[in-house]
Amino acid sequence: MSLDRSPDPLHDPSAPVPAAYAAAPEQLLLDSARLLAGQREVCIRHGNELYRLRHTRNDKLILTK
């Protein structure tokens, strides 16, 4: 049984992004590791509202108001 050792674009920012996930030319693609800047949680202001983006122990992102 062989394991697929191809680069994982979801965990390796230098890995190529598959076409299904590639941003359209007018979209900005942000890596979550860069967005979180080493933190497990960041606050995002959108207009007059604050949102919390958390990186969970299960390697998921949760955005809450």
C-alpha cells in the first residue's frame, strides 16, 4: 500500500493549488496560517461588527459573530 506524498495545498502554503480551489483572477487567496499569524484566534472587524476566527484542535476554522 503506497501513501500519496503529494504536497497538500491546505497545509503547505508552497504547494500548488488545485484548479478546483484556485481563486478567480479577481479574488484574493489568503493562506489561513498567514491570516492567523501564529495565533489560534483572531478578531475580524467587518463594518460595525466584530467576528472571531478560531483554528480548532481538529484543524478546522470556525467564524463566529
